[in-house]
Amino acid sequence: MRSVAEHQQVIAEMIRPRKPVQIPLAQTLGLVLAEDIVAPLSLPVFDNSAMDGYAVLAEDTAAATPEQPIVLPVAEDIPAGRTDQLTLQPGTAHRIMTGAPMPAGATAVVPVEATDGGMTEVQIREPAAAGKHVRPTGGDVTAGTTVLRAGAAVTPASLGLVAALGLPDLPVIPRQRVLVISTGTELVTSGTPLQPGQIYESNAVMLAAAVREAGAEVVATATAGDDVGEFTAILDRYAGQADLIITSGGVSAGAYEVVKDAFGRDGDQGVQFVKVAMQPGMPQGVGRVGGTPIVTLPGNPVSALVSFEVFIRPALRAAMGLPDPHRPHHSAVLTEAVTSPRGKRQFRRAVLDPATNQVSSYGPPASHHLRWLASANGLLDIPEDVVGVPAGTEVQVWDLR
């Protein structure tokens, strides 16, 4: 029987990063930069006003007071976006808006609140020191500066920065493309009337959502009955578009196990079926289909999603270079006694209270109780050599929040 750590390593080594690509900014949010980003220009690009007011020569305002304002003629009106180059003559003012380019010769901006707001001439009631309310060229970024480092995730703020620098696209590690297949003749699509013995398909929906939440892309979700031909037809159609294939169901020891039947129960067609010392999720499979990695998960929904969390999510995120590929792990105090099967590492649904640093087991441990997992915010991680944990013990918790 394989340990959890051994199976994690096998999958992590199999899921490899894609080659970096240059893609438009709008598609890069959440991806990781493949190269440093160097500013091609300075920000601001030109000296501009930080306030609505009047561009002036600072010394022309030195004597201004509320009681004895300085009166200057307004020679120009400069809205943001004006492109002609203006020059301020001493003894005059230019009415100017926030973000508008400073005229040559101007050394300060007097806010409109310190004036009478005049259009042809303006009364200035406060002196303005040189540089006051002026955003100098390169005050934020100097051309040639490395503004973002390779390995950083693209955020809304970093997108704003690179857009301001005029960059139309970014070099990133692309998302992993994942094909999700749920197997079982008993499965029908939501909205279809159920016949006796049928259940609604949920694993493909759930696992596809987990793939997206991990930052990857879903190529397709599909459902196959317990028919090898139907299952392999789906693989033939989509496998070439995927970097990873995830299946659920069809990997146990009984009859009608379509995934095992498709690849040979002895793993003679590129897929190895193993037992992993864990609960839930003991039956697992891993291998390649035409060069594409495949991970075959058990069919019970809790087993499938816990297996995804333990084995696939961290490997996917690491392959995309995303920060913190693993869920946060916390130590918390258990509020009740729990048992665990000898020789198996148990991942038990839990509710973590961060305010008290206490954690409670949540719901029964059986792998079909999806309701309890849907309401849990953590997984108790109980080592394989532990068969009982008393209340009050400090335990490890995977934080699913």
C-alpha cells in the first residue's frame, strides 16, 4: 500500500508546467509572470498637476495672503488631455485640471480652493512653494526600472501598472488545461427525471469547480457510462487538448469498473492502480494517456474531492507557479474525541473556529456524506499511526476557507 506522501510525489512529478506564453492583459489575472517586467517609460510620463487649480511661477505668489491676494491674469485653460506644449509667462497663471500637463516655466500649482476661481484673472490667497502640487516626470516609475518580478502573481494593481506603462500583453505561465470525466451508468444530468437506480451526476460539476478554484482551466466535463468504448471515445476526443485528465469512479475492485477495464486491471496500458493508505480515497490510479497525465479518483463524492485536495490541487498550482500551492495548515485544539482507522491517514471533515483556535469533527466519516463536506471549512489530518485522538489534543487542520 502506498503512503499519501508517496502518491503526492508521484502526481507532483507528473504534472509539469507549460511553456511561458505572451498573452493579452485581460487574460492574465491570477497567472504568474514568467519574466521580469521592465518599465519602457517613466510614470508620470510628463510633469502634471496633482490638483485642480492654477499653474504659476512660485515666486509670483510669495506675497499672497487672504487679506491681500495676488491677482494674476489667466492666460490659458489646460484640461487633462491637452496635447499642445504651452509656456507660462512670468506674472500670469494657467487654469489647470488634475492630471493636465504643466506648462513650461510653471513651478507650482495653487489649488482652486486657495483662489476665487476666476476665469480671466484669478485672486491667489495663499503662496505656493516651488514643486507644490506638481507630479514630476518619473516620480512613480523611472524608465528602465524592474517593476514586477518573475514569479509574482498578476493582480488587479499590477495590471493597472503595466497598462499605464503601455504594455498590451504579459509573459506568463499559462493555466493547466484539465479534462474532467465522471463515470457510471447510473449517472444522469440534473433536470432529467430520475429512473429507479439512477442518481444525478455531481462529481464532474464538483471537480471542474475545484479545478477552476485552483486556478486552472477546464477543457471539458463529460460523463461516461460503464462502457469502455464510450469512455475511450471521450478520451480520444478531448485528451489531446488537455495537460491533465481527471476521472472519478471506475477504480474499485468490483465488476463494471470502467476505468480499470479501459486501461487493464494490472495497469498494462500506461495507468497504474494502487491503494493509498488514507481515508477517504484509498483506491487511486495514475499514469499517462498518449503522453497526457491522468489521475483516476474514486467515485464517492467525498473521496473524490478530498483526493483532489490532497493530490491534485497542490500539484496543479505548483505547475502554474502559483504562490502557496498547499492549503494553509493550522494547529488547533480538538473539542471532542475522534477515532481513526489503524494504518490509514484520515482526512476528516471539520469546522475550525479561528477565534478560539478550536476545531470540531463535522459529520460522519463515510465517503458519501457530501452535505457535511459542503458545510465544513477544514479537514482534520490524523496520522496513519493514530487510532484515537482525545478531546483537548492539538491537531493539524487543513484550512479550506
